[in-house]
Amino acid sequence: MWRLPPPFLSCMCSTAGRVVWGAPRRVPALLRPLPPGLTCVFASGKKDVTDFPVLDEDELEEQFVRGSGPGGQATNKTSNCVVLKHIPSGTVVKCHQTRSVDINRKRAREIMREKLDVVYKGELSEVLVKKKEAELRKQDKRRKANDNLERKRLFREALAADPKPGSGAV
């Protein structure tokens, strides 16, 4: 067994709202030493990174307008709805998902990148390709469920048509 460096001799664990100090039971992979001569790169984040176009801030026109919808005065009297316009393509995105202007700005830019991907790449855009794949998976799942129901129905009909075993019919 290998020894941990001094900072890792004890750890803090949180269970059901309580903080417990104690010796570590299992060392996380990032803290384990690597064998000599082996290099490793740990990747984190999204599984599939999409290749969306890069937004140039000079090509964007941003406005903050009053929001609407449920939320009452907190929503309707604050100007936290972000309207982004991409000047070269004329694409407009309106984002009012949260009460935070900063989060709405980030989300509006994400939505704008997705829309520009669709505008520039058309049917080959990653958003549409993923949407089509999901639709095909859903159709395949529905077809399998219908096939399974048909098999069950035919099995029930076959059971009903066969005479019961042991009734003396030969």
C-alpha cells in the first residue's frame, strides 16, 4: 500500500448534511500517483463538444428589454431580457430564461451560436443531425414496442385457440 502526502492524510466527507472528518477510504483517481513513465491527461466537461461558429462581438447588436410572462413585478419591471441580433445574417435571439442578466446574456449567445450553425451549415448542422438521430431512435423504439405488442397478441390468440392440455382431447 502506498502512502498519501501529508495534505491528504485526512479528508472531509459530507453525508446527509453532516460534515465528517476521517481517514480517506478510497482515493480519487486524480489524486492517485501515476506509474513512472506514464503520462495522463484528464478531460472533463461535455462528452461531445460541438463545432459551433465563433461569435464576433462586433457583429452582434445587444439590447436589454423588459421581460414578460409569469413572475409578476419582479419579472415585468426589470430589463433583464436579452435581445441579440447577428447583423450579417439578420438572426435575432431573445432570451429571458432567468432573472439574471449575465446568465441570460450567456444563454442568448449559446442559442445564437446554435442558430448560426443551422443558418450556415443547413441540413449538415450538428443541431439538426442530433435532432434527426433522436427522432430516428424514438421511431425505432416505438416500432419495437408495437412489434412486441403484436407478438403478445398473437401468443394470446394461439393460447386461446389451443385446447387445454390434460382435458382428454386427442
